[in-house]
Amino acid sequence: MRGLLKGIDIKNPKILELGAATGFLTRWLLNQYGGRGVLVDKSEASFRAYTALKDNLKRNIIYINEDLFQLELDETFHLVCSFGL
């Protein structure tokens, strides 16, 4: 991931992760660059697993338990990511 973002000036980004599960990628990015994140996943099991995490970064994250094809967001993001979706 560092190689992919090398040379890009990222400070306090707004991150959208689609098919996020527990938001591992977003939490890693927040740890590296700060900012805030929005996680989207329709799986109740993923949401429960995320909720059970003990992670201070969660204060900077909003979790939306919804189908991404029905998603309507009024904001823009600096980074949009998804792995394995």
C-alpha cells in the first residue's frame, strides 16, 4: 500500500471503503495519514465483528450497514478503496 501511495501528498484524507468488513484497510490508512473514514458493508456479521473491535481509530469512522448499490452519499472522498469485493 505504501508503494501505491508513494509520492502522493495525503494529509487527513476522507476515506470511503466499499465492502469494508471490519475496515482493516481504512484503519491502516487512518493510522498512517490521519483523517476520517466511512465504511460500507451490508453484512451484519461484518458489522458485529467491527463493533467488537477495541480500536481508538473507530472514533474517526462511520460504519454504514447498507448495500453499496443502494448507497447515497452527499460527500466526496480523497480515497475510495475496496479489496476482494
